Amino acid sequence: MLLPAKAEVARQLRRYRAWERVMLAAPNDRTVRTTFEDSGYTLCVLMGKRCAREAADAAERYLRTNQIAYLQEQQITCLQEKNERPRPATAVRRRPPTAERRYPAGR
């Protein structure tokens, strides 16, 4: 798994936190909200997460730890998530009623 440079993660995390504070101070300003959401999206892409909060948490963990410990932690989390997912229901294959079955050679 490729990991981003720690300097870039730190820069994007600072940007996200700064825009978060501005957005909380002016929640009705569309420009501020858009820029905050853009910074969250960038952090999501950088950290490989779907949610900006998860991405910020992952960025903080990544900056606190070394790369090997972070990768091991991500692998454990990924395995836990896979085990928690509900299994899809198996499809039931049904045959047509006996009157409608067609047999080769007219049987």
C-alpha cells in the first residue's frame, strides 16, 4: 500500500482543521462551506477514507505513528470491517413448474 508523505498529510490536516474552525464560525457562508468540504474531500482521497472525520482521525494516527505500525493498524481495521458486514442473501434458484418444463426430443 502506498502512503502519502507525512509533510503533505500534515499540511492537508492543518488546512482541514483551519477551514473547520472558519465553517463553525460562519455556517451559513456557502463559500466557506464549499472550501471546507473540498479540504475534507482532499483529506479523504489522501487517506483512503470515505468520511472526512475518519480521514482526519486516520491522518492524526498516521502522523503519530511510524509507517509500519500504521499499516498494521489499517490491516486489522480492514479485517474487522469485513467481518462486521452482513453477508448477502444467497439467491434461490427455482425451476419452472412441471407443466411448463420442456424436455429435449419431446419427452
